[in-house]
Amino acid sequence: MTARMLALDLRRGPAPLVALVVLALGGMAALSAPDECQGAWNEAVLALRDSMWLVLPCVLAAGIWHGGRARRRGLDDAVAAAALPPARRAAVEGASLGLAVLAVFVVLLVAVTAGGCTSGALGASAAASALVTLVSLVAAAFVGLALGRTASSPMAAPLALFLVLAVTSVFGGWSPGDGRVMLILPGLGEDVTVADLTVRRSLGQLLWFAGLAVSGWLWASGRRLAGLAPAAAGAAALAALSS
Amino acid sequence: MTVLSDPLAPTSAFAIEADGLSVRAGRHVAVERLGLALDTGVHGLLGPNGAGKTTLIKALATVVRPHAGTLRLSGVDADRGDLRALRREIGYLPQRFGFYPRYTAREFVEYLAWLKEMPRDAVPAAVDRALDRVGLADRADSRMKTLSGGMVRRVGIAQAIVNDPRILLLDEPTAGLDPEQRVSFRELLREVGGDTCVVVSTHLVEDVAAACEDAVLLDRGQLVFRGSIDELEAAADDVGDATASTFERGYSALLRDHRERVGA
Amino acid sequence: MTSRLLVLHLRGRQAGRVACALLGVAVACWALVVFVDDTGMLVPVLAPLAAVSVLGFALGGADPALERVTPQRWARWRAAELAVCATVAALALLPAGEHLDAALRNLAGLGGLAAIGLVALGPRLAWLVPSAWAFAGAAVGPGAAAWLAPLTWPVEPGGSGLGYAAALAAAGVLLHTRYGAATPAPSGA
């Protein structure tokens, strides 16, 4: 039944629109990167990651929109009377956004390397970096879902979008020489090369974003306090692995 | 010998039992020290605007928690019991029934059946049957946004009965239904009331008179009257509008007497 | 006259929130200009975008049946509303400092797009239109090929791209005063 509901959410929910937006923005950003980035796997991953400053806030806003859907449509009484645990419903809604993001991510990765053949193998550090990008988007979807549950105004989605966009466009991401704290952002700073994104560093970021995603799911299920734990654990792992 | 016990096997005789029930709506006390016992059958819930009918229905649906008193649904304490198992046996149509416009009627009822944790294999047949019973079998695959107000309301009734609930709570179910649909709805109620405790909250005294076995009358959160439809009719006196039916005059008379007693 | 009062009442309930949001935009603008060295595209692009998006929420919801009965009166009413919104938004953007010329150009162009969004999608989704345009421009980046100029004008420095902004503003004003905001799909019974 859950699978049927997931399919229904994918068909009728915001997932197709989100996929389109991520595809368009990610594609445009990645394709307008300097020419030497195209054709090589490693550089393709980097170009994609560099577009996160724009893509991630959009996914967050989509999560907020989806999370507030029941309340906006006047279904909150019917949902409150439901037997289904809120965690299951949050999982389905988050999963539909997550699947949209995953599908587009794969398409983008292939498209960005279409400029030439895949010269050079996909290094371990680049693969890890790609995974970090993906998981950060999933985390944005779930955190957005949680925010959407509590924020009642339809203005919440665009305002959160602009606020987070302001942060990501000023602070881009981590570059060598920056403090560890910049690693909590998914994007890239100035002059970052593939060599700077070591597997160890990427693993730390992966755990941070994974923890954040789980926290978002727990918060969207109404478990406020319990939701703090995975994010805290992820942050601790990031701090430990990036020292 | 092991005995498989049904967690919802009634330990008391009544489907709905309230004692000293008080429920807030915001800061205002909408239901005040209400005592009620309802069994299988169709019960009408009447009262003027602001009487607390919707709040009471919400409390019975476990959407809001009462702040005082006890409430037992199918023998389970609604305050402390396992609400998840209880909610599978409740059908609820809210006064304001929201929907997802792009879902078809069938998909939407399926979605609500999922929310009630109906067994997966039973859902398609149950959804078809529910939509058929409300007369929407031919519109099952239309999108919700293409349905008229009355049809949307009927989808709401369909989702309330889809899981064959033990307790069925309907808040203004006939809003937007034309007279012919109202008659069909009353037949549906009589059919369902055979093995379900149905509570119908409405302004329309005629609906209660035609389909319900007894009525509960509330005013400003307090219980005014609890008795059979005949008793409601018998309460009518000669005061009041000559165009009103005997049931409406009975309703008005009971309200008037109550307000004089309470000194409002 | 009751229709006008009704509209004012509806708007009144949103106007408070919208005013707060606009104030937030103004404060954020000021804080960015003062405290952050290189704000890049934030102040000239994001601030006007936030302002027009938020104002979109306040401009919808008039009863369509009433509108059809007295088209002239409503057209003038809507034009006046747009003028008020433009003024208020421009005031909110004053802290932009050196970016003011680019910000005001973007206010005009993105405002026109927001008005088009109102006509096409209604007040709750109107912000998607200027956002999509601005983001596309931002994704491509400034100094791109000439054929992309209609897309990238928001991220160009002030002084260029004025034609596109003016055209979009005019289109938005015309469409909105003629047709008004779309009413969102019903979702309750």
C-alpha cells in the first residue's frame, strides 16, 4: 500500500515540477561552467556541486510546500484523525521528493559529461563528492518537509527560499584555508579542486547530511526532541573527520 | 487454552461513553461537563451555531483531546488507550472537508483508506463499494477539482464509510446535497446504522427526524435534551412560527426552556 | 461600495504580514550592505525578487464575478494598487546603497513578471514567475552570450538591460489591470 501511495504522490505531487526545476537550474549552471570542466567525470561532478548554491534552496522550498500541503488544503482534521503514524506519511512525502532529486541527479551527471567522452576514470574522491551532493539535496527535502508542517503561511516557502539562497550565495562553501564549519554547506568555495575534496572530508559531510535528513524526517513526524539527535551525531562526525 | 482477544471488544455496553466531558476550542470552553452514552444506531446531534457540536465531534474523532472528564470509545479510554487501533475503527467527515484537487475521487478515497491503515488487499474493493454507495461510481476517475460541491461532500461520506467503521461521525454531511441526494443519504444512514454507532451533527432538524432514532441537543456546550425523535416532536408547543414543522418547533421549545432555566 | 470594503478587508488580513515581510527585506538589505563586503548578486537581484514575491500575496483574491460586472472601475483600482506596491517596494530597497540603480531596474522587470504571474497562477504562486526568470539568469551568470541577454539582464550591472526590464514591467501592468489575479483552484467543501 505504501508503494502505491508513493507512486500516487509522485504522479500528483510536486515531484515532477521539482525535477524540472532542478534539471533546468542544475543543467544551466553546470553547462555554463568553463570549457575545461566538460568531458571529464571528475570535473563534471565538481561543476554539478558548484550549482548547489542555487539548487538546494529550491529543493528546500519544495519540501516546505509539500509539507504544508495537508494544512493548506484543509485536510489537517482528517489527517489528525488518521491511524497511520505520522512518520510513515512523512517518509512517503520525503521519498517522493528524494526520488525526483535522484532521477534528475543521474540525468544531470550524464548530460554534463556529454560534451565529450568520459576522459579519466571517476576517482573515489569525486564519487564521494557526488554522493554528498545527492544526500545534501535529500536532507534539504526532509528539512523542508518538517518546516512546512509547522509554518502555516504560504509565504513560508518563498521566504525560506530567499533566506537560504542569501546564505548559500554569500558563503558558497568550503575552500582550503576556511574553517571546518564551512563544511556544513553543500556547495563549493573558491578555487576548490578535486584533490581538496578528500574521501575523509566527504565522508564527514556525508554523515552530516545523512544525519540532517534523518532529523528532518523525525521532525516532520512530530518528534521534535528525538529529531535533534541524528543531526547532532552527524555534526560530531563531521567535526571528527575533518580535523 | 489461548483466547485471542480483540483489543476493541467492548468492555462496556456503549460505543461512545462520555462523563463530565469538557473540551476547549481555543481558549473558549466549547463543551461543558457533558455526559452521554450512545450505542449502535443513528443519533442526531442538534444545536444552534456555537453550541459546540463540531468540537464534540472532533473530540469523539480523537482530533482534539478533552481537557476534563472521561471519554470511552468502543470501551477504550480515549485519553490513555492506544489511539492507533481505535482510529482504524472510526470514520470521520469533518465540517470543512479539504481535498487534493489533482487526485481523482478513487485515488483520494484510497489515500484516506491508507491513512486509516486498512489492509492493503481490501482497499480497492472497499473504495469501489464506498463510492458506489454514495452514488459516485461513474465519477470515480474524475479529478476532485472537477466535482461539484455536493459531489465532493459525497466523496467525504465515502471516505468516512470506506473502512466499515464501528463509530461513524458525520459533521454537516448533507451540506450542498440536493433533496434527492439527501433522501439517498438518509437511506444510507439507516443501512449503516444497523451495526454502527453513527453520530450526525447538523442544523437540519428534518434530516435528524427522518433518519435518526434519537437526538442529542446542545446549546452553548451544555446538554439540553437527550431522547427519541418522538419525544423531540412531543416537546413542540403552539408558540413559534406556523410554517415550522413539529420537529423544528419541538427543537425551539426545548432550547427556549433550557435558556430560561439557565437564565441566559 | 460593500465590494470595495470586502476587498479591503481581505487585503487587510494579508497586508500586515506582507508589510512585516517587506520590512524584513529592507532590514536584511541594509545589514548586508553594511556588514558583508562582497554581496554579489544578493542586493540587486534577491532583494527586489523577495519584495515582489511578497507583494504578490497581497494582490489577489478579489471576487471575479464582481470584477466582470464593473471592468473599468476595477482596472483603475488595480492600477492604483500596483502603483502603491511599486512605491512601497522601492522604499524598502532604499538601503541598497550603491546597488540601487540595478535594484530599481530589477524591481521594475521582476515586478512585471510577478504581475504576469498573478494573472496566470494567482496570488499564492505568482512568485514562481519572477523567481524562475531570475534564477535562470543567475544560473547562466553575467556576461553571457548576447542571445541570452533577455534572460540575464537581472544579473547585469545597473545601466544595462533597462529595455527588457521596462518591457516586462509594461506587459505586467497591462495584463494585471486588464485581467486581474487568477483565483486559485477550490479545495474545500
